[in-house]
Amino acid sequence: MKLSPRLLAVVFVFVLSCCLRAEQEPPTSWVDPDTGHRVIRLTREPNSASLYFNENGYTPDGRQMIYTTPEGIAVLDLATFKTRSVVEGRVRAIIVGHKTPTVFYLKSVSPDRPRERSLFSTNIDTGETHKLADLPPRGGIAAINADETLAAGTYIEGDAGEDYNQRREENPAAQGHALEQPMNKGQMMEQRLAARLPIVLFTVDLRTGKTNTLLHSTDWVNHLEFSPTDPTLLVYCHEGPWHKVDRIWSIHTDGSQNTPIHQRTMGQEIAGHEFFSHDGKTIWYDLQTPRGQVFWVAGLNLETGERTWYNLQRNEWSIHFNVSPDGSLFCGDGGDPGQVAKAPDGRWIYLFRTETIDDTGTLGKKLIHPGVFHAERLVNMTKHNYKLEPNVSFSPDQKLVIFRSNMFGPTYVFAVEVARTTADAK
């Protein structure tokens, strides 16, 4: 069959475009020559991303991980790396349930009413979808509790002021990517804290849709996270410039025991980016004494009240840290010189092994248990723009550290093997 010149031109353009896409597509895996660890690109969709570092993205059986795409929410099989769509459309993923393979997410009532949103759930295995609740005006949900009976969120009362977090979700194009830091983040944090907008911390009963107020505040309440094991325990933060707020707090779902997690003892001391251990016993967080000078990952055991602080070096400081399911390892996503640590060589994905310093025989009560991190570099991130935070987490089997990166331009989800592939790299 003889093709017309017009059809030949169409075929040529199609083949050429396929070739160009193939040339531009990042590699699916490689061994980092600086570390000896294998790196795997998990997602194929440009501008796909894993969840925020303290939001669970893994199914209870540890076999699957959800991630976001410009088209909705997808799921990745961690054994085969095969993916498929779970939720289509513009939504905001919150978390995967700790009890069932369910992804919870927010969806606007309509494109012209972005501030009116509803909470939905979709079973990852069956696709069964339920609308769980309509949210208060200007309301958002950020956490689901351990037994999947409650959601927690905040809303600003009245029409005064602007909620930065909601604006960012409604207009992600304003930042280039909804997950990126704004160029003027420091100024924004100062302005939002000073606004003293009336905010409500509330829960939603997922069985009835009924809301319950836990807290009224004019502080900026943010960063909500339920315990992975105690369905009645919620951690939240007083947001703002860290040296101006007592950031980390816990509260029970009946509104009782509103308690600060860390008490500062020096000027410019900061603590934040808190996260739970997988057994729910410990709250870990970034601690600096003072800001930008001495660096720790600190933990409070909620059962015993004991505190453990692990020291690390300036270049090893990370925007976010995380802990392995068995609590034996930590990881970090590093930072560029523009971050608070001003690290000259901090652009790495890190693995940390802990060493506790023997403090037996020391006189005193309620002393902090000291320790140090021993760092191993996993991925060279010098080509990554840290305007996008990598947000590290361990895979459920602890064999991978998973993160998002724009090292090839668009954002993708990557994993690095904890075990080193070659022995000669360091």
C-alpha cells in the first residue's frame, strides 16, 4: 500500500516524537557512582510524587504504595513495580489507612467552588469508593486515625484572612508544582503567624459525618498526624518561624490533655518536622540547639517519658528524617546551602545507624539519653533542586528508601536500595 505524502509526514512526526520522548526519559535504574547504591525510578508519569514524609503511603500488608500524578492517584506494586490508576481527577491525597487498603482524599465540590470540599475514600484493591463527609467552609483534612474511624483537620472561622495551605492546593500552578516551597517562604511564615486568624482544630466521625471541635486558637495550627497505633492520640503543631513558636503538641480526640512535646531551654532553640515511630511509642523530631548550630534527632517515649537525642553533623542535617519500621535505622533527605543548616556538602539521601552513648552511673533524674548518628550516603542529590523537598521514607520491608526528586527536570518517585551494590564506593 502506497502512503500519501501527508500520511507519511504524520507518521514521521509521530515516530520522531516517540524517539525524542525515549531520549528524554530518565533512566529506570542506575548505580550511584559516589555511593555504590542502586537507584530505581519507580514512577513513569512526569510530575508524579510520593506522599509527605509523615503521611503513610503504604498498604497494611506492605505490598503497595500510593502516589500522586497530575491525573489523580495511582498505586505501585513494590514487588513488581507495576502501576495502575486508583482515583482519577484533581484530588488531594491524605493517607493510606493503617487498618485497610484504603486511600483517603479530598475533592472539591466543583471547579468553581474550590474551597468547598468533601472527604472520600477508595479501596485500593476493589475500587469501591465512598463519600465520607462534607467539610466546613475553608476546611481541610490532614490525618486519619489508626482504626479509620476519625479524620482530623482545621478550618479558619469567618471570611477574614487567607489560608496559605488552601490557596496553594487550589492553585498549584502558582508555585510551578503544588509540592514546592514558595520563593518567599520565610516572609509568608511571618505574615501568616502575625495574622492571628481564628482557627478550629476538629475531627470528623467517618461513620456518621459528625464533626467535633477539639481546639479554638488564633495560632496557626498545622502538620496534623494521628498515632499509627492509638486512635485517640493526635499530634499537631503551632506553625510559624520555628524560633517563635512552641511547635509540637499532642491532644486526645476528646479534646483533653493538650500537651507540649518539647520545652525549649535556650534562645533560638528550634524543634519540628515531627513524626511517629511505627509502633506509636515515640515521637521523633528535628532539634537544633541553637538554630543552625548544633543538630539532633530527638525522641520522646510516650510510655516512659524518656528522651533520646542523636547528634549529627552539619552536612548530615536533613529537611526531613524518618525511621524504619523496626526502629533500627533512620534516613534523611539532606539539604542545600540555602537551608537552615547552611551545609556546604549536604545534598545527599542519607542512611543513619544509631549509637547510644553509655550514660549508666550518671547522677541526676530525668536525664536525656545521648547518642550519635553514623551516616552513610545513599544518593548524590547535587542535581536536585531543593525547592522540592525529597520527603524520605522506608519501604515496609526496609530494603528501600523512597523519595521524590526533580534531578531530571520533572518530579518522579525514586527508591534507593539500602544494601550497597558495589563495595568500593563510600
